[in-house]
Amino acid sequence: IAGSSPEMWRDITLANRAAMLQELDSYTARLAILREHLVSANASGIESIYSHAQAARHNWITAIEAAEKQNKEGGD
């Protein structure tokens, strides 16, 4: 995004305003939870957040690798 046209991304952002606001609200809420865990020194809560992030990353990479394999082999 940073290497692209700011005007283009402005237009894309405004065209997707509702979805962008929903995602920003969701992200803000998740950051607030992390902040609460930090304030209360909730080690297990912080670990849980990072554990879920690790699993999400693993699933994302697995999905990308499966799609790449399918593209190489062809088919649906």
C-alpha cells in the first residue's frame, strides 16, 4: 500500500467504508483486550493471544501452500 498511489487507496478505503470501519472496530477491541492483559499482568491471557496468532498464521500458510500446489497440478 505504501508504495502505491495514495489517491487510489483513499478511493478504495472510502468505497469500502463500512467494511473498513468494522475491521478497525474489531482490531481496536482486540488491542483493548491485549492492553487489559498487560495492565493486569495476565500472563496466560497474553500467551493465549499469541497462541491464537500462531495458529492463524499456520493455517494461513497451509492454505497458501495448498492453493499453490493446486495451481501447479491444475484442477479445481
